[in-house]
Amino acid sequence: MRNRAFSLIEIVMALALVGLVLMGLNTFIFSMSELWGKNSDVRLFDQHVRAVTRYLQHEVERASLPPTAVANATPVGVQPVTPSGGSQDNLITYMQLSGGRILKWPDVPLPEVYCSLEVKRDRGLYMLWHSDLENNFNTDPPRETLVSPFVTALEFDYYDTTSNRWSTETQLKTDTSNNPIPPQRLEFTFTYSGLVRKMFVIVPAPGQGLPNPW
């Protein structure tokens, strides 16, 4: 029995088929990479939005648990803060015993860091922070760290237990003595190149965390 070899025509046809398959595969790969590249800004923006929201939610939850939180206190509340070069304003404020990972100290990090959230127009969301163990805590303005350049608004959500409805306020509500009332949720608006995302951070209620054992 003789071994049958491929003819020249069969080899040429096989190479042509392989070439067509490779050309189709390359077209598919390049078209997918083009589609992926076109949407890369959207994906990166959404990843940033989710990461910032998770970070803020973790921050307020950490501030609401022992040993930071104490019994019968409001771990995430409202405090008057005077930023550098700005006027005093009531800002959402919480305390971290060990600070946070985005805080860059000029010297040795100090504990008991008070952090406030402020949205600066056309600049984004900033964290204003300083330790009450610093010598000039009451006179020096807090340091500022950019959290996200894409946050364009911070609104405050309040839940009415009488009507069982939420209301969104652009300013903090006040009680009969004109004291600011902490909201139940923080609503952040992220904006980038026509894209808008609204995200919520739940503010832990006073007393949710366990009291300190001492």
C-alpha cells in the first residue's frame, strides 16, 4: 500500500483556509479590543465610584464601633469646621483612633483623628482632618486630602418615621434650637464627561455599636 502525499493544490487550499481563519480571528480580536477601549473610561469611572463609596462606608462604620465609639455618643455627627482660607461650616465629622490609609502625616502619625467631609466646587470631595492631640488643634485649620475629584455634590437623606418616607436635602436639617441634625444617609453625586452616578453611604445610628468595656 503506497503512502499518499498531499498535492500542491491541496496544500494551497489548506493554507488559504488557515489564512481565512486567522484573518477572521484577527478581525474579531481587534473589534473586541476597539469596543473595550471605547468603554474603558466608563468602566474606570464606575470602578472609581464604587471604590470611593466602599471606602467612605468603611470609614463611618469603623468610627461607629469600639474602641472608637462610646456608649450614648454620636460617632458620625456634625461639627463646625473652618477650612484653610474658608469660612466656618457645619460638616459631617467622625473620629478615627488610628487615622486612615489616605492620610499623609508630615511627621509621626497621631491617634484620635477628627475627619470631616467637604465638597469643594469644581475640585471634588475632600477630607479635612487633624488630631486633637496636636498642640494647635483649636487654632490651626485641618489638613486637606482629596478623596475624589469627581464628586460634585453631597446631599443629606432623612427618614421620616411618621410618613415612612425619605427626603433629600441640599443643606443639613436643624432642630428647634437651630442645631444641625445628622442625616441617616449621605448621597454623593459623581460626575465625569457627561456620566452621572449617585451613591449612598449609610450613617450608622447612635448606639448601634457596642459600648466600650471600660
